[in-house]
Amino acid sequence: MRIAIDAMGGDFAPKAIVEGAVMAAKEWQDIEIILVGDKVQIEAFMPVKPANITIHHTDDVIEAEDEPVKAVRRKKNASMVVAGRLVKEKQADAMISAGNSGALMATGLLIVGRIAGIERPAFAPMIPTIQGTGHGVLCLDLGANMDASAENLLQYAIMGSVYRKTVDGIANPRVGLLNVGVETIKGNELVRAAFPLLSEAPINFIGNVEALDVLNGKCDILVCDGFVGNIMLKSLEGAISVIFAELRTEMTSSFLAKMAGLILKPGLRRLKRKADSSEYGGAGMLGVDGLVIKCHGASNATAVRSSVRLARHALKNNLVQAISTEISNGK
Amino acid sequence: MRIAIDAMGGDFAPKAIVEGAVMAAKEWQDIEIILVGDKVQIEAFMPVKPANITIHHTDDVIEAEDEPVKAVRRKKNASMVVAGRLVKEKQADAMISAGNSGALMATGLLIVGRIAGIERPAFAPMIPTIQGTGHGVLCLDLGANMDASAENLLQYAIMGSVYRKTVDGIANPRVGLLNVGVETIKGNELVRAAFPLLSEAPINFIGNVEALDVLNGKCDILVCDGFVGNIMLKSLEGAISVIFAELRTEMTSSFLAKMAGLILKPGLRRLKRKADSSEYGGAGMLGVDGLVIKCHGASNATAVRSSVRLARHALKNNLVQAISTEISNGK
């Protein structure tokens, strides 16, 4: 399994990326990591190179403020684009990047290419469930496409189901449609058009689910358009971070409150970890004809290591082929 | 100021509604309350009738499971419909209901009627800010219309601005457009079409805001379509309720944790109250040619009292006339 990593993309690149890659290379001997980027900069953070890491030198980089499609078209030697090309040319089985999300979307579409029959690939991160099963909810699309058609939502549902079956071993994963209420007639035009399509699809569709149900783990896959999904995710994350900030203030308000804070610290840390999605290691870009994994821009070395674990696991279970087979069966 | 209250609508009607009305009638002698509903049932919860309460008897009711438009058209003597008609016929200045939201929307549209020039009225609840100014964010639309056009969003922005100026006395209220990022180019087709309209409108448009900024009080008015707004609100509320539930579990996990919980209890209760929107007393249905206020279905007597306070305050400040003037000025 050869995994190309964009060493230059992300807020803490190349340091965090290289360090995470080294952690992963040491942990899993059955993978080969190709670090794509500036050789001198990469080597600065890798005094001893593990045998299963190689460096693929390139000195161009896509910046956070670059216009995505233009950048991918023009910067043919940017580290992200080169990593995508390695996948396209079968010199790598997967690519990982923490760089410009829009550019990664463009790299997936223009360099790696879509699976035949897929109209729009989707970003599919795992959202942690705080109550319930604890195995997370795969949400898609979270931001690859701002607008979606009912048919797009159907493909998201099918790809998500394949993911949970093959990558996570869930036999009959439950698909929920994000909506403002559980009744069939609820929702905007888009979700009302998608509901019958999902009902008839060969998936375990459990109907509409509300945002609260996500944290409760009521479904294994949550289907929504990229705009709504992003608003939901940021609302959940925002509320949690504000509450924790207020708790911190509360727990320093008096001597007794400080004592109470000390007692509760391990429990709060446990709760915070439950609510933290970085453990899951990135979001797959599903529907692309090759494994493409997007890491959060602020990824640290641990997050990069987690994304390699995810890539390795998805490759072992032939995720991309499984999606391709399921989509062509549906034709 | 005559305020008609649908005594039969809501999960705890008529008890909570009548008790809340009595609290309000005693508190504000400058209002007259007309309780619309079953006389016998209403009197059962009002052993002594304050002088400024009258009962308008009717024995039909719109149920939670009724199909909204059909129910409003057919049940001409339902308490909600009668309250709407009192407003239409200038026998009341405002109406309040905690009943079926869809039916209340239909009552506003079909019985009370729209302000000339308004395409779609919007529900505009106040969301509490946990950090920041602490005077709440007026969000619209929250669920009156699932789909909206860019022009609808513009009208929401204008109506929301008038509300914050007249009802809350904010001189130059800041309008934010709910989006997935602050950059101008962000968003789905709808918000990208709305952005230039809001930029050119005679309002204090501060640009795109993210869900997190709502809790931080970054704007005074948040504009969004009813579907997205509802997803955001339920995500915020859901995350907060899940975190509090987990905290409760954490604080009963050991003797020491229980002690810590006791110490922190007042602070947590304060925080919970900050995050609780019921204090604000209902959502105005803006754009209707008369004051219509929607209470949460689960409203208790205190919430009903708060909604009367809101109605009284909005009437004193001529909210409906101010919206009407602003909309006709824009023509």
C-alpha cells in the first residue's frame, strides 16, 4: 500500500505532516509513504528517514488563499497536484492532504477523476457521537458541493453505506436524511424530493433525522447537502466550544469552584475527547476514482498519523472498488 | 392594547395559557387580554378573573396533527382562527398562540393577511447569546418557509432591522448572513445571490457570519432560510442539551464528583439559563399585517407571560406599522 502525502499543505506543514508520517511509517510496516514536497524542508524534520518513506521532490505549493480550480490547473508541480497525479498514474494507492480544501476537491475531480456514474464526489468526515453507540456518524456531503440535487443525495447515501460496511464492518448501516423533523412531509424541496429516492434505494434508510439525533448516534450515515451539513457541524462544534469556555470561566470563579474544577477535570477531559472529531483522522472524498483523504487544515502530527491509519484501513478493504461496483450495479 | 390569546393551543393548554395570561394581566394594567377558547375549561383555571381579562368563547380547536392550511380553512371557529380574526377585524391589536405552528403560519397568511409588498412572512425568534453583548440575536426565518429566494432573505433582513430598532432600541443593528465562511464568495447559490442584495440595502449589513458567531453575539440579526435556520437552532440546542446531560452523569460518578457538582450547581444553572431561549417569550411572525406571536408548543405559564410582555412592548413601539413603512419606502 503506497500512500502519497502532500507534505506542504496545512497550517503546520511541513513539520506536523512529516512528523505524523514518520509516526505512521514506524507503526505500520506494510505501508510505503511517499512524502511529496520540498526535499530540504522535509528532511529538516526527519533526521532519520524510516525505510518505508520516500521523498518525491517538488518545489511548488498551493496556498490557502489560491483560487482552487485555477491553482490546480496552473500549478502542475504543486505538492498536492503531484500527489493526485501519483494516484492517477497508479504510482500511489492513496493520497492525503491537509491543504486548501477547495483545491483538494479540484485535484480529486480534475487530476484523479470521478468514478464512472458519480455526478459529484462528497467529503465524508466522521462526527463523534457523544451518547449512543460511540462509533460515530459518517456525514456527507460536508462541504465538497454547496448545492446538491436529490440524485446527488441518493449517491451520497449509497457511497456512505458502502463506506460503513467495508471500512467499519457495520453489516446493515442505518442511513438518515438530515431534516427539521422526522415526519415524511417535513423539509425543503430538496429533502422532500430525496426522501422517496432514498426509500426505494437498496440501503437501510431509516427516514428523516434531526441534528440532535446525530450526537445521539441514531444513524450510521447522515445525508445532507454540503451547505446544510457545514452549518450543522459548525453549530454543533460552536455550541460545544462555547459551553466548555463558559465552564472554564465558571470553574475559576472562586476557590471552591477551582477545587470542584480540579475534581471534575478528568471527566471533562474525557467528555471533550468524545466530542473531538480529530481522532477520526480526516474525511474521505468519496466518489473519486482513487483514495483521496482530506485532513483538517489545523492537523497536528497525531491527526496526520490517524489519517494514514484511515487510508491504510480503507485500502485494505478496497473502499474505492466497492463504491465503484455498487454504483455500476445501480445502473 | 388588546391582546387575544389562543387559550386552547399548546402542550399544556388551557392550564398554562390561562395561568400565564392571569400573571400578565395582573402585572400590566394597561393591557386587555381576550382569552379565546372554551369558557368552562378556561374558567376552571381562573377562579378569580382579573378585570382586564375577558373570555371569547368558542369550542373548536386546531389539533397538533391537523393539516395546517386545511384546518385553518375549515375550522372557522377554532380558537386560533378566531384570535386571528379578532386581529383582522381590529377587535384585538395582537394575537398569541402556542398551538400548531403550521396552522399559525396559515392563520397569519390567510386570516390576518400580509403587509403589502411582503412576499413571505417569517418567524423571528431571539436566540440567546452566551458570550458577547448578551442581548440576543434575532434569527429569521426560523421555519415559516422552508425554501426562500434571495429577495425573501432581503425582506427578512429589513424586517429584522426594523424589529431591533423599534422593539429593542438598538440604533444601528448589525445584520449577518448565515454562511459556511466569512469570505464573500462562500456559500450556496441562495446566499451568494442574497449577498449583493443585502450589501446594497439600507441596513447595517456586516457580511457573512458563521453559526459559532451567533452564540458570540457577533450580529443583532441573523438572516437565513427557514430550513437552514431550523437545522442551526436544533444543532445548537442539541449540542448544549447533550453536553449538560453528560455533565450531570459526570457529576454523579463518585462521591467527590457529587460534591463538585453541588459547588458548581449555581454556576451551571446560570449558564443553562443563559442558553435558554424561553425567557424571550416567543417569536414574532414578521410581515403579517397585525402582531402575531408564536409561543413554543411546550410553553409554561412563565413563557406565556413573557410572550405577553413581548406583545405589549412591540405594540407600544408600533412594530407592524414600522415594518410596513420601511417596506413601502423601499418600493
